[in-house]
Amino acid sequence: MENEEYEFWLSGPIEGVPDLLQPAAHALLQSERELKKYSADFPKELLWAKTAGRASVGFHMNHVTGVLDRMLTYAKGELLSDEQFAFLKQEGTFNLNTEVIYLQEQFSAKVEEAIGYFKTVSENSLTEERTVGRKKLPTTVIGLLFHAAEHSQRHIGQLLVTVSALQADIS
């Protein structure tokens, strides 16, 4: 059961998720919680603003969703679709019509999908070979799922810094 007083990794196992995927599931759920927390009440007008030459909050919110989607696809042994390539191309595209809540919901839905997928993965399949991208770089199922989790954590940290800097600029 989730207790917001603690980080997810201190809240016990997630039912149905294999033991070896618990850390990745916890990291994704923590990323989702923090994305919502740090972007709550964030002004839509600043969504695509950059500070110190760094990526915008909108980019980070789109990117964590896109990376998670792509890593799940590769973990399943599938190729990216035209839709996924289109999403990749627009991750950092300035769009004043984009709502913060939409980006939050988009990531939440992808995290929910990931946790659902984790529940279907056999621990015996975690070391199965997979490839990434057009160059078909080598990895494994667990490598992809771990990367999806740690990559989201990294971008949530960057999102927090960008949100803090932009909000300090308007204060």
C-alpha cells in the first residue's frame, strides 16, 4: 500500500511484479509522483522556456513518456512504430496549446502500462537478448527496463532544477 510519507522503495513490494523488477517499478512510480508534484501549478506559459541553455520542462515531461514507451517496445522484442518515431521527433517541440495536466496524464498512463507489463514478465526472461534502435545495439530485457526507470529518475531531477530556476526567475 502506498504511503506518501515514504519513497516507493520503502513502501513494500508491488503486488504481482517479479522481485527482480521491484526496483524498476518503484523508481517509475516515484518518478510519476515527483513529476506530478514538481509540475503542479506550473505555468503553462513556461512549459517550453529554457534556462541556462537546458531543456524545457515540457521536453522533460514528454521525453520521460517517450523513453519509457520505447524501452517497453524494445523489451517486448518489437520495433518502433511510425507513431513512436513521430512522438520522438516532437518531444521538445514548442507548443503553447499543450497543457501541463495532459503531460502529467500521459506519463501516468505510460507508468501504469509499464507496471502492467512488468507483471507479465517472467524472471527467467530478464536476461534474454534485445537490441536498441536502428543500430541494433545489444542489451537485455532487464537492461531495458532498468534503463527506463533510471532514465526517468534522471530527467525528473533535471525537471525539478528547471522548474525551480524558472519559478525563481518569476518570483
